[in-house]
Amino acid sequence: MQQFDYDEVLDLILAKDDRYLREAYHFVREGLDYTQHKMTRMSGATQSQH
């Protein structure tokens, strides 16, 4: 699977649609990362499901 640089992809998104600040995307990303981490710990999974 191809890896993407988060900031580069975010730059592309913001160039096409600037309705939200960069910080808003970082806020959502941090929330998703936190939730994924908590769910992984709760399930006892050792590797990603995706």
C-alpha cells in the first residue's frame, strides 16, 4: 500500500477547499488517532485491522 505524507495531502486539500483551517484538520486527526489507539488497546489487537 502506498504511504502518503499527511502534510502534503493536507496542502492539496487546502488548495482546493479552504473552508476549514489547517488546525481543524489536525484536531480531527488527533481525535481519530486517539480513538484508534484506545480501541486497539481495548480489543487487545496487536496489528491494524485495515
